[in-house]
Amino acid sequence: MNRLLVAPLALLLAASASSQDHDDHGQPPVKAPFAGLDTVCVNDWWNRPPSKIVDTRVPRDQVICFGIYTVHGGVLKLSAQLFPLYPAETREVRLELKRDGEWQQVATAEVNDLGWSALFRIAGWDSTQDVDYRLRHGERATFQGRIRKDPTGDVVTMCALSCNSNRDRGDRASYVRNINHQDPDLVFFAGDQSYDHKEHTAAWLAFGLQFRDVFRDRPCVTIPDDHDIGQPNVWGESGKVSTLPGCADGGYAFDKDYVRMVERCQTAHLPDPFDPTPIGQGIGVYYTSLIVGGVDFAIVEDRKFKSGPAGKIPQQGPRPDHITDPAYDPRSIDLPELVLLGERQLHFLDVWGEQRDGVAMKAVLSQTGFCGGAHLHGSKDNRLHGDLDSNGWPQRGRDEALRRIAAAHAVHIAGDQHLATLVKHGIDDFRDGPWAFVVPAIVNSIYSRWWWPENGAAGGGHDPEDLLPWTGDYRDGFGNRITMYAYANPETPSHGSGYGRVLFDKRAGKVTFECWPRGVDVTKAGAPQFVGWPRTVTID
């Protein structure tokens, strides 16, 4: 028998393309506008060696990797994420809904050759019922999920995750099992879904394969952070071009089209932006709000407008963003011209905070925390007195953001730091600011952090009943007031991985913060959380 007759179709297509530098219809690939980026998935991707990130040569009935969606204000926004397509394959994706037991096509969308995603936007959505959806491509490729009805119970739940390091390229079966068992109404990924800096599409596909069974049938918020756009850190400075290694001068290091592609793939399914005006280089924005079950979530971009430190403040250590001098004056780096959220987002928070129609509780979602919530970085012998990558700096911008979150009676939920913490912020006095929960890393083996006060003393107001020794009132390295209630120091670099769960009890006006280790099976009775959790607080 001819061996080609039994070869997988994907291999036949790849072999044909490889031998001719185009597919069997003679069409050349679309040329990417950037060089050296996303090489696994652009140009003649089928000629590339197999990638350790993800296998792009999937059978053509599996070319739709996942769908991801939100519903807000009667509008469904759903992104279809595909594996790379061959030049002759259709770029049309079809959306079908199951009504009265029958699949009905309701829309088509065009796949973008950069990032291989397509967006559906359906107005007039009825959120009072569950609706099964099906994405289709060509004759055989499908992906199926469910658009959930808006929850009507007293308690709305959300699971929050961040930092999906490529040090572990395995599956995320324990996370999927646990989260699906807990059955949250919303899932939030706070950033660093990708750590393959120059290969976002491949890494985004790998992330989708890991977590699609979590968000195929519930709304999901994903926001990109520094590693997603290919940087070790990001201070966006309204879209300027960064020229320093490490990007501490502010701005974006990689091509604007690459950055726009990353943000489109990760955020196009979010509700429409509050103000869609692009920043520099034509890079878009996505800050917006999402109401789920009467809980109003503000989604902010805490890095996009933020000032970079290099050249603006005195350098206090070997890097522009790391302060290692214990005698430095925090006031010397708190300059009035420095920006954190920026005026546009502060205005958004002002407007959002006043909106109460159909809203029982509020929360702010962002990439990182608004304080220096860790002392040791990377190893136990590396103490930083200030990490300018955190939103504890610039201090004035931090205070302005927290005043608005507090005025909205909102809690704050973020990721990025790898170290799980629960704090009550102080602005003018201790504990006059909002509650803030920074969730642990999905994979915590690349860069651990520890809460480890230098004098080893408990903070003011420490509760002797606490199982954790270093709780209470502290000043962080920038002089900001924080009250530490819980932290999850990793016992070893591989420990400290996990995720957060937040329960909003609308009737009682209370929020419960839970923090679950990766290795725990929540389906078993008595499964333990990290020490210090859960904690229930009343929202004033």
C-alpha cells in the first residue's frame, strides 16, 4: 500500500507546503509585518521545525483551539482562537447557537493571520438562559461550549490566577479539576499567560489547551502583562518605544504590531473599552467594566500609562527598578510628574465608582498589587527595599488609585507577584483603604518572593491568635501603609503555586478570600488552604 494514503492529513499538508513553499493551491503565505517574532505561527509556519511550545500541525478537524467570552450590557463578545491555517484554507469561522434542539448559524467572523483569532459580537443577548454555542471552521472543525445565564443567587464566585510559567509545560489538570468542581461564575487570569516572549501565539495556544475546559462554558477575563508582550517588565508610558535592556526607560520593546496582536488575542472578548482612543504607536486600550450577577468588575491597565524609572529618579541599586540602599529616602522617588494609572483611567474609576444601577458589590481587577508586598526577591539573600515594578510606586499615583477604589467600596484582586498576600491598604491612616488580594502563581518555580520583615518582628496591631508571625501594620519599602493579614511564603521554590477564589455575598455585604495550593484536591473533604486563609471581611 502507498504509505502516503494512510499518513495524517496535517502531515500531508505540511509536507506539500514544505516542498513547494506554498500549499497545494499555489498560494503564498501572508507576510508578517514584524521579523523574528511569532515565528512558530506566521509566514511559512509549516516549514518550521516542531516547536517545544505547541504542535501547530494539528489535524484539520481540531484547528479551532478554543472559544473565550464575556457578556455585558446585553452584548456577547466571543473570540475564536485557531491554530495556524494553511494559505488556501478559509479564513471564515462560523458561530452556531443551539435553539429548540437545533444548531442555527447566527454569525461569521474573519480570522486574522496575525494571532489566528476571530471575534464575534452579538448585541441583544438574553442573559436569562444558558445557551450552547458551537464554533465551526471548514467542514469538520468544531469547538463547543456554553454561554451561561447571568447568576441570580446571593453569592457570586470568581477564581483568579496568574503567572503560567513555561518552566512547567505540562497540563494543568489539578487546576481544571479544582476550579470546575468549585464552579465559579467568572474566571480571571491576571497576566503572564505566556512566558515565551517572542512566540506569543504558540504560547497562547498552549495556555488554551491547558485551561479551555475551565472557560469554555463560563465567562473569563484575561489581561496581558509584561511577559505576554515579550518584556521582563513593562512601564508602558502611553505607548513610547523602549530602548533600554529591561525596558526601565518605559515603553514597548517589540514591534507595535506584535503588541497589538497580543492584546487583540487576549482582550478582544472583553466588554467594549470605556474610551477606545489608542495610545502611542496606535496601540489600543481595553480598560472597561464587566457586571456578573450584580458584581461590577473594573478591569484596569495598571502598566499601560505608568512611568518607567530610568532617567527620572535617582538610581538606588544595580538596576534602575531595584532599590537596595536601606538608607534611601522614599520621598526622593515620589515626584509629581510620575504617572501610575494615568488621568484617563482615574476618570474611568471615578465614573465607574458612581454607577450603582443593578450593582450590589464592586471589585477592581488588575495585573499587580498597589504596594511593595514582598521583601525577598528571587532568592532569600536578595532583599529589595523597593521594587519599582510594583504599583507601590509612584506613591502619589498609588494613593490616587486607592482613593477611588475605596470610594467605590470595592476590593482589589491582582496577580504578578507570585507571592499570595491579603492586605488592607492604608492611605492617610492604616486600614483606611481597600482590601487587596494578590493571588499566587500558577507555576512558582521561576522567581519566588517572600514576605520577610528585616527585623523579624510582627507589625503593629498583630493578632497573637494569627498562625502567621508577620501580620499587622507595616510600612512597605516606599513608605506606604499596609496591614498584612495573610501571606503564602514558598517553603521551596516549587511551593507557593496555586490560585485564589473570591466569594461575593451580596446580601450580607461580605467578601471571602480563599487561597488554594496547586497540589490540593478540593473534591476531598477537609482539603486545606494556605495558612491564613480563608478570611471573610465586611465591605463598608
